[in-house]
Amino acid sequence: MRAQRAMVFGVLGALAISVISEGLRLVGYPIRIELLLGTSIGLPPTTLAFAVGTVMHLAIGGAFGLLYGWLFETVWKHGGASMGMILGVLHAALIGMAVGLTPTFHPLVPQVLPDPGPYFANAGSLGVLAFFGAHLIYGAIVGHGYGHVATEREWAPTH
């Protein structure tokens, strides 16, 4: 397994999710994963909490990149962007359920911060589409960056 590649592209994928989230915030959609993460450890909702949450988000992205690499190598014996996108849908489906449980474990939701709902459904249809779309992009970035796995490099296309 190429752990360093998996982690680097996992961080880049998480960064892409943050950029997408920022774009949505600029047009009025309350997609604030970084603030939710930063305040989940007891910080008040400030710029510091957002910064800490961003670091947490990038670290989680790196960890998920490792998981993707492991799955590419040991479970599916196949990598690349398309496999990453398939994994991104599975990732979103599972994580989206956990996001729906945010009020049960987050100290400030819903009293101070709004409940995102499962799959960010409380932001409306665009919230759900953005959630799945961002994870598709994450998977494509990790899969493309990780590349094909050892068992398929002999036959896989190079582009």
C-alpha cells in the first residue's frame, strides 16, 4: 500500500470538500463542517474553532485516504478515479447517517448551532446534493491520486 500517497490525496480531497463548502456558504447555504468539528471538542463558535475544525477535517480526510488505499489494495484489488467515486458514494452514505446523529453528541447542536440533519438535509435538497457531490469529488481525487493498485498495473490504462 502506498500510505503516503493515500494520506496526501485524502487531505487534498478534504480540502476540496472545504472549498465546495465555502462556495455554498457564500451563496447562503449553512454547510459548516469545519465549525461543527471545531466546536465538537468544546470550543465556542469562533474563528479559532473554525481553524481547529479545518485542521481536524483535513486530518480526517487523510485518515479516510488511508482507508480508501487499503480498500483499493486489499478488498477490491482495483483503484483509480472511478473506483474512488464509487467508494465516495459509500463513504457519503455511511457518514451522512452519522451527521444525522450530530444533536446526540455535539454539545452546541441544536441550541447554538443548527442541526445539519442527515446528509445535510436541513440545508435543503442542495445540501444533500452537495454532500454526495463533494464525496464523489473526494473519491475521485483520492482514487486518481492513489492510482491503480499492484494487481492491476499490468493491464490498467495509463490515462
